[in-house]
Amino acid sequence: MLASHNLTDITYKEILFEKRPCKDLQGNPVEGLFNAWIILNNPQQYNSYTTNAVKEVILAMREASNDRSVTAVVFTAVGDKAFCTGGNTKEYAEYYAANPQEYKQYMRLFNDMVSSILMNDKPVVCRVNGMRIGGGQEIGMACDFSVAQDFARFGQAGPKHGSAPDGGSTDFLPLYVGIENAMYSCTVCDPWSAYEALRWGLVTEVIPALKVNGTFIPNPLVYTDQWVDSKGQIVYGKMKAGEELVKGKELMKSGEMDLSLLDEAVERLCTKLMLLMPNCLSKTLNSLRKHKLEHWDKNKENNRDWLALNMMTEAKAGFRAFNEGPRDNREVDFIKLRQMLAEGHEWNDELIEAISPQFKK
């Protein structure tokens, strides 16, 4: 009888944990070997993670890492709209806002979730089934590989909503895309299309997900051919505009989303990873992960301290605006905020009411 090295036995309630048979090169199930699928299961809120979901991801990563029959881990989510949009903003706004000591303990869990990915004994593949934004981008970049459907969007949201992308993006993103692109993404928060993410080296492969009249076609809302415009600007992966965008939306309406090709691509990658020496693969992964861990381990605790204290000021305002504001306006009045701070106004409820959309008449 083999010893168990899991921390505890658990029944998963907020995520799904499945062991799916590995497949050989002919696509046949392999006896006794599995890929562990760890699946975020909150599609109503774009697969944002609650505190309890974070705990379950940590334990699921640990279980998959310890399971001798598992050859690879697939980290993904339910549906085709979002892999993950980060922390649950309702929970942030209603519990953690103005509660820094509680948020600091939450960030301990979040840090442990990222570390559980980076220290997994198995390769971790992020199956990007939809948007990968904010904290979702951060846990996605902690994975070893990313395979995305081509309607996925990638980016940050922190400075727009009262935080900083210090849960991994400021550590990992420059390693993927270079300091200039990382600077722009982490500050301005404009999302990248899946094809832009592929061009920057953020993902391993991009797979069509729209089926029209029984045939898969590339995302018609973005430029998917590798070309430049008359000014020499690269437009590959950028969002279409004007009449082209209208035509793309009409074409999208005529089709249906189908992630079967994405699943096949993920399975192909997992098969390739199975056909390697397990110890040599693990050592190679750990050697390459050092580049992420060098930054992550150096910064995660200081970042946790700052993120907790920030819950008293900008995060308190930003998360509550997102959670309580009208659907067409979930951001604070940035100009009013800057004007009031320039006048020396202290951070208090009066300031928050003056800048928040939910208090506007």
C-alpha cells in the first residue's frame, strides 16, 4: 500500500477535479495513466475565484502533484466565456474592502495557490477556454504552457479598479513579453486578443473555436492573417473596426462556439509530455520555473503587505464601484479623484462617495 502525501482528504465543492485517461499517439486511452483536470466552476461570475475556491485549487494542485498515475495537469474552467477574471469582486467589495487584516490572510492563500502551480511535480497546462484577466492572467502565467481558444482575451484590470497586478503579473509578464509590453499591459489594462498573445509569446498555441456551417473558422472579429498595413504597422491579432467589425459580428452570430478542437490540442500536448522521461521532465520544468520563482519568491510577501493596506483606500473605492455601480459605469471618476487628492483631501467616505458611480444621482 503506497503512502498518501496529501495534506488532507477533500470533497471539492467550488471547483471540479477529474482524472481523465491519457491518450496515446493514436488517440486511444492509456491504461492506468491520467491527466488531472482542475476546473474552476463559477461561470455566472466569469469563473472568478472565491476564498474557498482558492483553498480547493491549492489542495487539488497538491493532489495532482502527488498522484503517481497523473502525468500532466490541465488547469481550466467551465464554459467558453472565461478561464478566470481574478478574485471574486463581490466578495472583495462586501467583505475584504476596508478590512486589510482579513485581506492579508486571503492573499496568503492566493500566494499559496500560485506557488502550488509553480511547484507542482507535473507539467501544468492552462486550457484557456475564455477571458484570462486580472488574477486569472496571473494564475495562468504560473502554468507551464497555455493553449487558448481564439476568442480568449488576455490582460490586467488592477489600476482600473483599485489594485496593482502584484499577484504575479509584475513578476511574470516581463519574462513573457518584454518590459515595454508588460509595462503597457499592467498599467493601461488594454486586453490582448489570443492572436496578439501568441505573437508576444504569452501562449503556446491558439485554436479556432467558432464553427460556421459545420466548419471551424478563425475569430472573425480580429485580424488573423500575419500582415502589416500601409503604414507598416503590424495588425495581426488586433480588433477589427468599422464595416469589417460589423461583418465579423454577423458571421459570429451565424455560427456556434465549439471547444472540441481546443480539447484535442490540449490532449496532443499532454500526450507529448507523457512520452518523456518523468524525472528528466520534472527537473527540466523546475529548472525553467526558477526564472519565475526568482521574482515571485522575492516579491510576494511585500506585495501581500501592500495589497492588504490598499484595501483601506483605492481598492475599497474601486471594488465597491465595480460591484455596486450601474452596469454601464463600474469605474470611479478618476479625474475627480485626482483633483480631490491634489487639493489635499484625505481618504475617507466623503471622498469615496464623491468619486463612486453608485452614489451619483
